[in-house]
Amino acid sequence: MRLKTFTAPTMTEAMALVKEHMGSDAIIVSTQDIPGSGVRLTAALDHDPDFDIHDDGTHAPALQEQLDSAEEALTRHNFPERLRIRLCDLMARETAAASAQQLLAGALDEIFDFSPLPEKNTPRALAFVGPPGSGKTLAVAKTAARAVMKKRKVAVITTDYKRAGGMAQLSAFTRILSIDLVQAKSADELKARFGEIREADMILIDTASCNPYLESEIGTLCEFLSTIPNETILVNPAGIDADESADIANAFADGGATRLMISRLDVAARLGGALYGADSGNLSLCNVSMTAQVADGLTALSPLALAKLLIPSHRAKTAKPSFSEVMK
């Protein structure tokens, strides 16, 4: 029997993931509501028709070509050896796949947890954290824009009052979106401001940048956010060194981060480092920021969506896939 777990903002989306990855014959074994995140389903399949074992125990030529293509993509994206070997070992166990993308998607699904940001009402604030320059403010603006387009009532709190231009940048975004922006300079102010706007469908917090190598700054951030119910989202950019990414992820995970959003995909060509960080910090992958435009480019990650980012379509193997291609 083959078991898989799927996490999604709604039951409908979770069922769609089950059907996409396991087919209509899958049986729902268990369901679980995750406060502020959605639902988690565990599905079972007595047999997988795509996993046909050849009598000689070797891979068919077409499958070997897919394996080679997937491994080449992992090397191109600078996956650290340990993570690349784990993914390749998982792919080598498969005996059939429709494409290299689907082959890699299955392996990614085994290693990473995928938990996109909620699009519906949540009783907890979403707090975006990260090192300087990671793209937190833009991530907040994009998340707010997406919620506004879905007719949600959104409020934003900023604690980033020291960075030059930080307040002005976020104020420009929120003014365009016609949503509330309030400022909190202390933990007590944050608690008070949250109480004033807690009736909003979604509350987003843009925090001040934090040095992951200073335990005092991580501790201050953790103490600051502990005053209100929240889920902490680490924003980590693509294209950075894998060990650096792991250090960042581990530091913010120790400070309470549960999910990782990969930013700056519009100016980076390699994802191995960011994904190594998620694996090292045991953080769920939620979304990626693919453009500098506030109105679009915030893409929910699934195993197949991530595989499409790692392996461009056959029409443009040397280029990154477009936003529309990933969403197909």
C-alpha cells in the first residue's frame, strides 16, 4: 500500500492534490484541520499503475533519459551533494514516469513538506521574517494584494521602523491597495495594535530585518512575536550559498519559523541553496516570489510546480519557466 500526505488551504484543494498525484482510486485514510493553515489529508493506494516493474530489474531507456535529465537539473541548480543524492536515490526507485518533471516531483514530495500560505480567514497573523534584503516587505505586499483581489479585509502591521525608507515603501503599497497600515515599535504596541485590527480577515506583519548570526536579535524577534498569535514565515532568497541558507533557516526555525517562502526568483537562476535551507531547518515550503510586480508572481508551491521550476519545459531548457507555465 502506498501512503501520501497532502496539505492545502482548503479541503477541495487537498482533494485535487490527491487526485493529481494518486489518481481517482486513492482512499482518504485521515483528515486533520490545521489552524491557520488549512487541512492535511492522508491518502492510500493499494497499487500504483505507474509503477510497473520490468522483469530484468533495470530502467527502460526512456526512464533512464528522464533520470539523467532530472539529475542534470539538480546539478545545474547547485544542490548540495547530500540532498542531490537523496533525491536521485528516490528517483532511481521509480520504474515509470510520464516526464522528468513528474519523476522529480515524486522525489521532492518524499523529502519536502508543501504548505502554501492560506488564502482564507485565519485567526493568527502571518509574520514575515528574514535577514536584510531577503524581500520581506515585497512578500507582505504580494500576500496582501492576493487577499485583496479575493475580497478579503486585510490589515498590515510593520515593526520595521528603523530601516530608512522601510515604512515609506510599505505605506506606498498599502495605500494603493486601500488597506490599513499600523506601526508597532514595541511588543506592547504590537499586542495593542493586533487587538485593534483582529477582526480583519488577514493580518500581516512586516518585521525588521534580523541578523541570523546574532542570537540576541533572534531572541528579541521571538520575544516580540510571542505577544500575539501568529505563524512565522521565513523569506529566504534564491541564488544564495547552500550552507548560508541552512544557517539562516536553522536560526529562524529556532526562533519559531514554520514555513519558508523563496524570494527573488526573478533575479536568481539556482534554487538548490534555498531548498537546502528548507530541508536543514525542517521548514515547509509555501510559496515563491517570481517577479518584482506586487500584483502577481506569488506562486503556491507543490511538488510538480517546484519540479517545473527546476526543469524548464522542452521548449526552453536553458531558460526559467514563465509564471504561466508553472501554474499550468
